Amino acid sequence: MALNRKMIKQGIVVSDANDKTIVVRVLRQYIHPLYKKTVRRHKKFMAHDELNEAHVGDTVQIMESRPMSARKRWTLHKIVDRSK
């Protein structure tokens, strides 16, 4: 029995200009080991959106996938919240 162990990340769509591609900004927080202060870091991921469903401002989940292009290694898993 094969289990789906692909990583899922949640973030906000910052660009949907390219066809079938979205750019998702994923925020992560951690406690600094020395100063014990909360540090916020973000990273942008390019994700495959086959039906062009997601738009700028939407909160989405992206899932690991095979390489689709030089920088695209994620696919749109689901749209959590639509922007207003």
C-alpha cells in the first residue's frame, strides 16, 4: 500500500500572470535560538495551476510534484480561501 507522503505548504498567491502557473508566497516562523525572538521568513514557490483557478490574494495549498519546468516543482492542491 503506497501512501502519499508529498509535502504540502500553504501560502498566498502573489502572481498569476503566467499561463497555468501561480507564484505562492509561503511564510514560516521560528524562534531565534539565541535571542528567543520570533523570526518571520518567506519564500516564493512557482506552482502548476492547470485550470488557472487561483488568483492574486487567494490562500492556497501547494503539493510537491515532479519537475514541470526549470523552476516549477509544485502543483496547486486546493484553494483554501478566495480573496475579496
